[in-house]
Amino acid sequence: MTVAHRMYARALFEAAREQGRLEPVAEELHDLTVAIGEVPELQAVLTNPELDQELKSAVLEEILGEGDERVRNFVRLLAEKGRAGEIAEIGREFETLVAAEQQVLAVELTTAFELSDDDFASIVRQIEQASGRSVQASRSVDPDLIGGLVLQAGSMRLDASIRGRLERLRHELATARS
């Protein structure tokens, strides 16, 4: 994240919080960032430097329709400032601010194989108990882990995978010879 992303996200966050509209703004901005991520043509329009900012603003206005006024004004401002292609990054920073405000810990759980819903829920409960916070977890599968899991929460990374253990062992052996 750049400083500009944080500044824009913080400005929207403060305005939405002051007006008691944090949840609806967060939801609408999230929906927009998902749409940008899922529609490559939209991403291409927003990031194309040859397209005029007014066109980008009009496209965003059309997508948002009758949505929250704060979000509409915010994306219009981003388009005017030449930052329409950065909405997704700013949206992620905004989500981080909302999660911190709501005492929610966002984690990414990566395992070597697909976890059952019960196993996933059990791990999430353990994280909530250890952290004392509500957890919003996403999960993914990486067969290269061989076994175990990798937990990413912000900048903190816990690698309890077989691949991670093997890499640490290889590093220890390599440095022991030196």
C-alpha cells in the first residue's frame, strides 16, 4: 500500500464513521472492489492511461447507480485525481481500517488440502480464543505445503507447514556447514 492509498482510505473511513455510515459504505466499496477484480474489462478501463478521467468517472457512476452518496462522491474524486485504477487497493486499505475499528482480525488460512467446514470452524475458534478478537477468515489450498498450514494475519505469518519445516531444516544445515 502506498501512502496515498492510506490517505484516501482514511479520509473515506473518517467521513463514513462520523456520519454513522461505516457498514453500508464498507459493504458498497467491497462490492465495487469485487466487481473490479472479477471483470477484467472494467479493470482495463480504469487503468488505461489513454482514457479520459470523465469517462472513467461515468463508468463508475453507472456501476454504482443509486448507491451510497459517500461512495459515489469518493470514486468520482478518485477518477478526477487519476486514481480510478487504484480503487481496489484503496478498498483493501479501507477494509483493514474497518476491521481494526470493529476489533476484527482478518486472517488467511492456507492448507495443503481442503479442510472440512467443521475443521475450519474449529481453527477459527482457536484463533479467536488466542487473540481475544473476532476473526474473519478466508481459506485457500496450496498442495505444495505437503501438510500443515500457513496462517497470515496482517504482517504476521505463522508457517506450520511441512514445506516450511523442510525449508527451515535445509537452511539450518546449510548455515551449520559454513
